[in-house]
Amino acid sequence: MTEAGSIVIKFWLAIDTDEQERRFKAREEPGYKRYKITDEDWRNSTSMAPWVLVETNDKYHARIKVLKTVCEQIEKSL
């Protein structure tokens, strides 16, 4: 994809165990809000499209970091 000119950005959302437990409890009712990580996710981490670590305990901070990263990558590719 990158050889064809696409910009590939992958985000790894990290959260500490206390905040994760709080959010899991809040998600117990709506079962459709479950997330998974597989071996395929690890395999797809390459130097051409590395993972960007996003600390997500603070949702506002996480959103800003994602937006800044997207903007930086677009500017870099122009």
C-alpha cells in the first residue's frame, strides 16, 4: 500500500489496568464493545508502517495525539 502512495498509520491504544478495569465494567452491559488483539496485529507492524503508541487513560489527550499524528504524516508525505 505504501509503495502505491497510500499513507498507513497504525495506532496502538495503551491503557493502565485500573482504567481498563473501569472501562470494562462500564462495557459489561453492551456486549458489542469488545476489542481483540491477534498475532496478525503483531505481524503487520513494519518499518514502513510502525505502530504509534497512544496513551489512552485520558481520552482528550489520546484524540489530540491521533489527530496530530495524522496531520504530521500527511504533511510529511506532501
